[in-house]
Amino acid sequence: MKRTISGFCKVILSSIIFLMAVLTCFNTQEFTSNAANNIVIVIDPGHGGTGDRNLGAQYNGFSEKELTLQVANAMKAELEKYEGVTVYLTRTTDVYMSLDDRAAFAQSVGANFVYSIHFNASSEHEFYGSEIWTSAFGSYYQKGYDFGQIESTELGALGLYQKGVKTRLGSSGKDYYGIIRSCVARSIPCVIIEHAYIDHGYDVPLLRSADFINKLAVADATSVAKYYNLKSSTNDFAGFKYSKVAKPSRAVPDDTTDPEVCDIKILGTDKASGNVLVEMTVKDSQSPIIYFAYSYDGGKTYSYLQMWDRTKATQSFNVKVPAGYSNPVIKCKCYNSYEKFKESQELTVTF
């Protein structure tokens, strides 16, 4: 009797073990399938640290390290409304983290993409707008550029001038920016989103307008959702299509040269108003011209940078000469998207 019960138990036990093995195999396969369909996004709030360490840009009452964390938190909340996406932040408080530690964290959670959140400033406080930086290499360039085009459109819709999607190489021939370089070393695509300049009169009013920081975060999250064709209860980007750039066979370098052409002509003058109508022709074979400025004192002082119509090589505009200023000397300059500039010749005007 004992043998019979023991044999029966062995049969039952064997059946249970077999069934558990089958269920385990099934569950593992289903988990793997879900994991394969799940997108893991890491948002990196740039800078962070106490004292004077790694604060980022500090102008007009804005602190870059604080702005980046605000945008990152709001971007995470917005992105988590979509299906099939898991979102992490590299930091959730005001702490210092090295760029390599940020990339290592992204690797530890299986990140599909890293988005590094930043704000901008320039030494002369003359630039404004948004720009996106990506790796210069292979599929990392391809993925970063594709996303960057979507992001640029979303930020442009908020009224921010767009400087484009760009690369930058260091002296070693690798990506210049550490977060991009560290992510690429771990096989993770990464872009830096420079949302706006906190030191320029064009961007600051936008940053101070109601709910604009949250609007930036929504633009970022929407760009990710469009790039990955995600959907939520209110947005469905499953059918969203965008123009994809080809994967480059070699590094895509930054433009380190000045524009080739910046010529001006005087088309007319109006002594009563002090206006001088100027025609300007520009050319840069490597990157688009995005700004121009003019001077009536031979280049001693220049106007604010103006927006250049990138669809045209030649444009005309008025230079306003102050009353009583005799024999003004008109001079202009143009800037490409890498902030390299070329000055025009000087033309003296006689009213």
C-alpha cells in the first residue's frame, strides 16, 4: 500500500513539475514579448549640484539645473500617459552626477534612448532659439537626427526660433559632448535638447509666460511619442510618419568654417526717415544661414541678430540710421547654424 501511494505521488509530482515548467516557459516567452514591445526612455535633467558645482547657466533669475529638472519631471508625467513605455530620470533631486554615471544608469535600466534636457546661454548674449545635438556616427546620428527633426517642429510651434539638428566632434575625433559620447559607448542613442536661451530678450519672455515650462515638456514627450509611434487615451501617433535620414557611412562633422559669401548693395535711401534699403546675398555650402545683423557705423556696433529666411540667398531690409548721423557706413554680417559668421564689405551712404 505504501508503495502504491508513493508511486502515485511520484506520478502526480512529476505532472506538477512538468506543468510548472510549461507555464514557466510560457510566462517567460510572454514576458520577453512584452519587454520587446516596451520602450524604455531615460530623461536626463542636465547639471545639478550644490554650491557652485555644475549649476549650468544662471541668468535673469533662471537656474538651468532647476529648469531642467522641472521640464524632466513634467516630460516624464506626460510620456507615461502613453502605452508601452517605461520612463526613468537620471536624477530626481538637486545632486551632482557625472556624465558617465548618467549613461551607466541608462544602460542599467535597458534604455532605448536618452534625452538630455538643457537650456542655453552665450558669452555675448546674442543668440536665441532651440537646437538639438546628436552623435555624428552611424545609426546614432540617424536616430538622433530623425528625432531632432520632430522635436524641432514641436518646439518651433511654441514660438521658439529653430537653429537645427547638429553634431560636434572633439579633438579626438569622437563626439564632443560627454553625455552623447558616454551613451554611444554603451550602444544607446542620445540627444541633447537645448530648449531656449535664458540670457536673450527673444526667449526670456516666452520662458516667463504662463505654463511655458510645461509646454516644453509636452513638446518633448510628444516628439518621443511621434518618433516611436505611441498612443494614449487622447493621442494616437501609431500612423505618424516622418522623413528619415540615411545612415551615414562615416562621421558627420560639424561646420567649423565661416560662410563663403556676405555681400551687400544699397538699393535706396530716404533722408526724411533715415532708412537705407539694403540688399544682402549670402552663401554657405555646409550649413544654413540662420541669423544676420546690420550696422550703420562701419561695424563698431551691430543690431540684434535678425532671423534669416533660409529659403532665400538674397533678401532686402531697411537699416534705420539715427537722426543727425551723417554719412553712415553700412556693414552687415551673416551667421550659419554653427554660429560662424562672415562680415560684408562697407558701403558709405550719402543722404
